[in-house]
Amino acid sequence: MPDPVPFSVCVYCGSRHGARPAYAEAARALGRAIGGQGWQLVYGGGAVGLMGEVADATLAAGGRVVGVIPETLMKREVGHRGLHELHVVPTMHLRKQMMAERADAFVALPGGIGTLEELYEVWTWRQLGYHDQPIGLLNVAGYFDGLLAFMRSAVDEGFLASAQHQVLQVGEDAAELLQRLAAQARRGSAPDDYSQV
């Protein structure tokens, strides 16, 4: 009989390290927290930037790591070869779908437009009822302050329901944020308010 799949955290993050050492430090802290719990990391399969940092830290802490990477990036030799599973898929759409299907919770670290697109897509999917997994944002060194202010203004301007705004769990400490998301996943998420989609 196969071993049960551990609690699985899908992480979205940059393929670059960014300008501040704090970003890589936070990626490593998140990986250590995932691995230290014996959990599984699901991520974009890269060996570079914050992606590589979170994967390596999870592996070093004893966690299981699953990567999903599109063929175009694999051809550029940025795929991580030391994972438990590395799935090479033909499109970005399949990549995101496979990552989401294997996740019990989602966390976004600092990153660029790809990270933001992934965060907003999984948040939109939650709003539309395609999943009910918790979503977290690790706000390292205030990186997402401007984004969070904009989202509050979207509520004020009537384009985002307050209940949907509150779905996004924000934290500055990786281990604390993960524990909050895991607790939410265990008790089941509260029904979402779909009155304003």
C-alpha cells in the first residue's frame, strides 16, 4: 500500500533572487518550515532564484519536493534535477493546473509578473468555487505593501467583496503563516461570499 501523500504546499515565487537578501532568507525559511513538518512542496520546478532556494531548503529539511515545469524552461536548463518528482509539461496552463491539483494550501513569496499572475489566478479560482484551499502571502520586507493597499482600495471602490479580500492570509513569518494555513485547511474553509464576483 503506498504511503499517504503529506500535506502539500504550493509555492509561487520569483525565478530571480531580487534586490534584498531578505527575499532568499524568507524562501529558505519557508522551505525549512515545510520540510521540518515532513510536508511536501509543490512548485514551478526551477533551480534558480527563490524557486531554487525554497526547493533546496525543503529537501535539506527532509521534505518532499514536486516540481512542474514547461518544456520551454526545461530546454533553457533551469529545471531542478534533484527533486522527488519533476514533471515536464507542454504548456504553462498544464503546469498551473497540475500544481493546483496537488496543493492543500498556496503561498506566494516575492516575485515578478509570473508570481503575481499565479497568485491572482488561484485567488480567482477560489472566488469562483473551483477550490477551497487557503491562500497565503508572505510579505517579506514590505514587498507586497503596495499590492495590499491596492487590493484594499478595490474593496473600497466596490470591485472586490470584503469576504474575498479576507481570503488572502498575509504574514511576515514563514512558519507562523504556514501553521495558520494548515489549521485553516484542517478545519475546512468557511463558505465564500459569491455575491460579488
